[in-house]
Amino acid sequence: MIFGFTEESYALIETLSTHIRSYFGRFYLILGLACVLVLVVVASSPLGKYKLGTPAEKPAFNRLSWIAMLYSAGMGAGILLRAVQEPVFMQQNPPILTQISAEIQALEFTFYQWGFTAWAFYAVFALAIGTVAFKYGRPAYTSSTVFSHSKTLTHKIGIKSIDILVILTTVFGLIAAIALGARQIKGGLDYLDNATLSKSFTLIIIILVGVLSLISALSGMHNGIKKLSRANIFMSFALLLFVFVQSDVLLILEQFVIALYHYVVDFIPLSLAYGSFNPGEQFLTDWTYYYWAFWIAWAPFTGIFIANISRGRTLREIIIGVLLIPSLGSFFWFTVFGQAAFDLIQQWGTYTNEFDNVFSSLFLFLSNYPAQFIINMLVILLLLSFLVTSLDSAILVLSLHSARRKKPSKRNRILWGLILTITAIAFTVLSFNKEEIDVLNTMQKLLIVTSLPLSFFMVWMLIRWIKNLIAKT
């Protein structure tokens, strides 16, 4: 349909995504807050001692590798795409009227968009699936595993519907992520070369990502995904440290603590867009509702992956590891790049939207630092590596889904690798031929459409998970 009736499909997806955000946006806010609060209660209660697996079982991965893997799958290249662009946008366009500075408010809202709520969506899926899988002997590779083992027709239709929806959401989400990530790499190379490379270069990048991802997926969890995820963390830390030590260190640390304080204190009114913390429907539709729908759409894929790498850990450790540690890492990341960008703008005296372009903003920002060639190559390598770890994780999850067994065959993984890569190429070519339509942005908005049934499923899953914990602990 999208290929044959592109304009009509675009209009339909645009309309549906707008209506969903308008009518269900507040529901998404309540659901996000509920997920965070439930996880905090579980982690703080005796239920937090509940282990995924047998009591004597040890984790399959050490803590650093585990965190690196879940972070690479859950956020990936997005932190590079938005590192400078989002904090600066929030500073230049303060969402609400407040007594705090525009810089602190910008960081607080960026924390909110990338913080506890996003990871809470992922954690709920991971823990609900992991609980029934490792305690009740069910498979940990499908979202429908949380259903009971009834054999009625309605039950079978429900299982199939959820599994198909998760597969389609994962496929479309990965297509958009790969294509947009490839476009950012090309945008960076264009900026560095001070020229515009051929559009076909984007296709070369996608093919390279596809090949590397397939090699990683075939190498297995320990040899492929784990090592690449650790490499992502080390390269990200190197880039972070490079900017941090050349900036106003004390100011960054001060801004981080103040923004984090306001985020925690304001978390509930922010989460409900209540009173003076309501930035207005337009902002909520363009930013918060969009992000929440996006995180929900990614939750099944990321949750299944996290569940499969978390065996041997307690609920408390998983909640802290998934909810708190990645959030704090993202907060410090955005503080370093955001505050450094604020300082640059202050030095310039005027700001003419230099950082508005998500594809080139980071490269433009880094042009103000020494060793540009080396550091820009690091950014491009990191972008490529994040795309590879997102895609190889998806290949694993989709292979588990379709094969319905713990170790899918290499043929199954190759098939999914080819499907994802070829489809990403097809939609990228379509975006070349339909320049009047932002095809890749439309793919992202399609995730908003699929997020609605998943959000209802998440409510049921959350209730079912708590009942299982209380009944079986």
C-alpha cells in the first residue's frame, strides 16, 4: 500500500498519528507515570528480591556488559542525534514559564523526554515477560508469552495479533532508525567534506550496517552483540570526556545537579502536564506525546531483548539497572553537550538556528573543538556501531519470535537480516523518488499508530505481572 499509494498512505498515517496523540496523549502520560511508580514500589518492596531464574543462578553477563547491551538496544544513535539539538531547542523555546533559568529548564525537559518514563516502558515489558518465562517455564522470546495457556479461538487470535503487531512495529521502527541513522552519517560526511555526496551513498551505508549487523548476529550474543555494545559505551565515554574536560567542568556539574533536582521534584506534575507544568497541547503533541508513543512502540522489542539478557538477576537489580543507571548516564550526556552548546551560543552573541538540523548539529558543534578529524571520525564510527547494535539486537529478537525457540538457526537470522536491510533500502529509495514527502518521518509516525494497541496491552500486562508476583512469590 505504501509503495503503490504513497501520498494517500502518508496522509492517512499523518492523520491517524495526529488523532492518536490528540485523543490518547493524556492516557500515555498517565500510563508512563504509573509504570514508573509501580517499578519504584516493586524495587522498594520484598518483591524486589524475586530473581529471574533459579535462586542459585548467576547472571549470564557481567554488570558492565549487561548495561552496555541494554543501553545500546534501548537508545542507540538517538543520543547522538539529539545531543546538542534538543537541549538548545528547549533553551531557545522554553516550554513553560518558570523561575528557573532557561538552561536549567532546557536540561530538565530533555531529562524528562529521555529519562525514567522511557526506560519504565521497556522495564515493564522486560519484567513481565521475564517473570513468566523464567519462573513458569514459558518462552522468553515473544510478548504473547504473558498470556495463559488457553486453547480457545479467541485466545489464539489474541496471541497471533500481539505477535504480528510486535514484529511489524519492530520492522518499521528499525527501518526508520537505520535509514535516518545512515542519513545522519551522510550528513556528517557532507559537512566534513564541505560538499554533498550522492544520495546513493546513503544506500552504501545501509548495506554496510546490514552486513556488519548480520555478522554480529551470527556471532552470537557473547561474541557479537556484547562486544559491540561494550565498544559503544567506551567510545561514547571517550567522546563525552573529550567535550567535558574542555568545557566549564564545575558549571556542568552544578547544572547537572540542579537540573536533576528539579526533574525529580517536578517529576509527577511534569508527568501529568499539570498546572504550571503544562507546556500546551502543541508542545505535548510535537514532543512528549510523540516520544511516549515512540518508546511504547519500541518497548516490546527492547523488553524482549532485556528479558533475555537479564536471567539470574533480581527484580530490584533489573529495575535499578534499567530505570536508573541508563537515565543518569543520559542526563549527564545531555548536560555536558547541552551546557557546552549554551556557552558557545553565549560567546557568539546571537543564535541563528545553527543547531536546528539533527543530522549536522553535533558535527557543527564539534567544529569548535580541536582534533576535529579524529573526533568526527569517532562520531561516525560510533553512529555506525550504534546502528549495528540496534539492528543485530532486532535480528535476534525477530528470529526468536519467528523460530519460537531459544536458539534460532543461522538461516533464520540471515533471513531477517536480509529482510530488514532490503526493506530499509527500498524505503530509502522511495524517499528519493518522493522528495515532496518525508517518507522516513512517516515511518516513524507509523510507530505512533501501532503504539496505541500496544499501550492497551501494556496496561493489561502491568496488572497481570503484579498479580503473578503477588500470587507466586
